[in-house]
Amino acid sequence: MSTLLPTRRRLSLGLALAAVLAGVGAYTASAASAAAAPTPIPLTSSACPADLQQGEADGCVTQLQLELNLTGAQITVDGQFGPATDTAVRTFQSAHALSVDGIVGPATKSALDAAAAAASGTVDLRTQCGDLQKGATGACATTLQTMLNTFNAGRLTVDGQFGSATDTAVRNFQAAHTLTINGIVDTAVKNALYAGTPTPLPRGPVDPAKVLNAAKSYLGVPYVWGGGHSLRGEGPGPSLGTCDGYTGSIQPCPANTTAGLDCSGLVRAAFWFGAGIDLANGGDTTEQTLDQHLTPITESQRRPGDVEYFGTDAHNTVHVVLYAGTDPATGADMMYEAKETGTNVHYVSLRTGGYWYHVTA
């Protein structure tokens, strides 16, 4: 059983564009932008200077650039307040009868927050939208996408089109909040979106407990050939797969009509949501073994949160599992695994004999 076809690199669409959210109080934004821009910080936050100007480099500038782009600018979101951002600020100030000085002070922040919120077309999902699912369009879908991005549930282009990528993000959110994983944004999902507090993805040293908790959230999710590999730009998490290269016994191939995870897709999601690490940017098992975050270890050195790959050698592999440690109830060594089409992600006794790796930040 293999995890993903060799044409994986050709199929990947990479990162989606930046996204924004109209939150409680001041307008806020979140991005999965090109490069590694600092995490956005609301302009009115005490963490931001009273006046932002050229030379600043931080999450406040990331937020500024996101909002400027919403109001018509076309600048790179990199968290660097350079000449292009200065020009965009001055253009905005001129258009809104503000002092044209390139300094983002209280008046410019207030005007920009309001203009960005209006441009995003946000609505209250709880009172202005019915249940949402794949196929929905318009302001309700736009607001949903921006909120999901803030919760790091996806890497969505905010386009008001509830497609495969948004479906993936909804399922990620449902899994993380112990809700029914069906891709439908019902009352329970909406309440969780508004009641929850968005937190940044984990950073720093890998905490195996967080990685394993992320993997646990996917128990029961179907195995899907190519599922979880951003084939349509979704980002990590359950997604439609592909029938390209599929050789499973279940016919016709269900991969392009079922959302789920294959083995490396499961491991990818666990480390993305549990540690903020995107192994091989969605690559297959062999590509994951070449990721800079992986260090080869011996089987005797394994500890919970380590990964075991199976194949002809350490860098020519077809399957991967996540070591869960010893079950306190049974004393048995356990693993999380997405095994094959027709099964679901499960927690079972560990199989050994593969190639072991430790994942570090």
C-alpha cells in the first residue's frame, strides 16, 4: 500500500493567498501569506506602536498590509514596512481625506479597519446565514473562510466560494473541536467559531503530546488515496484525494469523491496542527523522510511522537505511522495509522521493522 503517487509535486498547488477576518471589536486579520510573514496583530492592539511607519517589521505590519490589500492595494504581505507599503498607506490616506504622511496613526488605523471590514463583506454566520456546505457562495462563505483561517483550520483564498479547500478547513475545525466531521457548518460549528479563541499554531520545540492529540482528533476519518496533500491548495487536513495512480481493491476509485487522509496525510496534519511544522509541504512518505525536521534514530531510541516509515530503504518508502507510546490501560505499544482504502484512521498496536525518525522544530 503506497501513500501518494510520484506525480505529487506536479499536482501540488502550494500555499493559498492571504485571508482576513472581521472579529470582535477592532478589525483583525490572519494570513497564510507568501513567505513567512509574522503572524498578524490587530492594529489597535497594545502590542502595536501608536504610529506605524516605514522601517517597522512585525505582525502589526502584516496586518496593515492585509488591510491595505483589501482596500485595493497590491503589495506583498511580508511584515516589512518598506517603500511599497508606504506608498499604499499614502494612497489610502489621500482617498480618505487623511493627512498624507505615510504614518499609520490612530486616525488612519480607524479608517483602515473600517474600510477593510466593509470590503471583506463579513456577516454574522449565526443570524444571517443558514447551514453552509460545499457549493455555498457569497458573503456567508467569505466570512466563514476568513474565520477558518484565523483558527488555522486551512490556507484559504477568501473568494466566497465554498469549494473543496473550504470543506477541508471546516472538517479540520470540526475535528479540532470534537464536532461531527461532515463538512457542514451548522449551529454547533457556528457557535464554536464565535465562542472559541483563535490561537497561533504551535512554535518552538515539538511537544509530542500536542502532535498526538492532533492525530487523535482524526480517529474515524476515512483513508483516502492522496487525502491531506493540498492537491487543490487546501493545506493540511482531510481533503479529497486523487484516483491518479490508485490501485486499491475498492472500485470505482472513491478518492476523488471522499474527503479523508492517507498515511502521510495523517502524519502531515498531526505535525502541522500539533507543532506548526508542514512536513515536506504535503509531500509523500519518501519526501517526508528527506525533510529537514527529521532525524534518523534507531528503533530502541523511539519515543511517543516519533514516526516510522516502511519501504525498501530509509528514503524509498510507501507507508508511515505515528508512534503513540504505551497504552496505560493495556501496556501495549500503540500507533496512529491511516492504513488503506476502506478503513478509517485508527489507534492500534504498533508494528515495527521500519525506519524510525525523530521530528524536531
